[in-house]
Amino acid sequence: MNIRESELPGIGRKFEIITNNKEKIVIIVHDDGRREMYYYEDSNHEESISSTTLNDSEARNLAAILGGMIYKPQTLETIEMAFDGLVIEWFKVEPNSPAIRKNIGELEIRNKYNVTVIAILKKNMKKILNPGPESLIDEGDTLVLSGERKELKTLISELLSNGRGDT
């Protein structure tokens, strides 16, 4: 996949995506939060064949679905994707790990580890998207984390693992 990004002065940013199947998708992110998406066939990258406009909330919900935060296929034990050094990873909080019964702010995950908790998937299947510093971490929660690979490994090792290697 090839992604080109450009600034649209007074409007926002434009992202042109060419998929591995040679299809083209253009996404315009407006400064007011709206997103416009245009789809082009692989044979004609000049004229879109469909388009849609999403408000900020709709775009974020769609991103959660596409990014696997709403549903993770059962065959994937861990999901990891890299985007220019940024990694998004799922990790299940192990029994007896230091983070259990503590909140995100108390653990200073962003300040100490430079990692962002994107979502928490609770054992009862409750989803907390974009959790705040008051969000509590429990044993068995699956955290969706974003950061540099080395920083993620440090966070997982120091706070989310029990140090014994068992999950």
C-alpha cells in the first residue's frame, strides 16, 4: 500500500491511498472534523465512482472497526501493525501484574513510557474507547496500545506482565 499526504490550506489534509490491488482511496480530513472519502477503480484513478462524508464521531467509529478495536478475528492472537515506527498492539493484562487495580493516570503510562492506551476491552466484553486517566486496568483486560516498539515492550514488561512468562 502506498500513502501520500498533502496539506490543503484552509481545508485540512488529503490522504491518497493506492492499495496493493491498485485501487485508489482519497480521504480528506477537514479542519472542522468532517471526513470525505472517495473510491476509484483500479482502471481509472481520475474519476471517483463513489464517495461518502462522515462527521468526526462516525469517522472514529469506522476507524475502530477497520483498526480491529471493535472485532478481532479469532485466528489472530495478537494484532500488530507498524506505521513509520508507530506500532499498535493488543496485550492481555497477565495475572499478578503491577498494573492490576490501578488507573492509567496513576501508572503514568503516557508520561513514563510514551505509550497511549487507545482502548480497553474488559473481560465482560465492555469496550472503553479512548480511555481517560481515571480508567482502571484489571487482570484479563486487553489493552490496545500505541507507541514505539521498544517503549511498548518496556511497558508490557514492567507493568502488564507478571514476570513469569505465563499468560
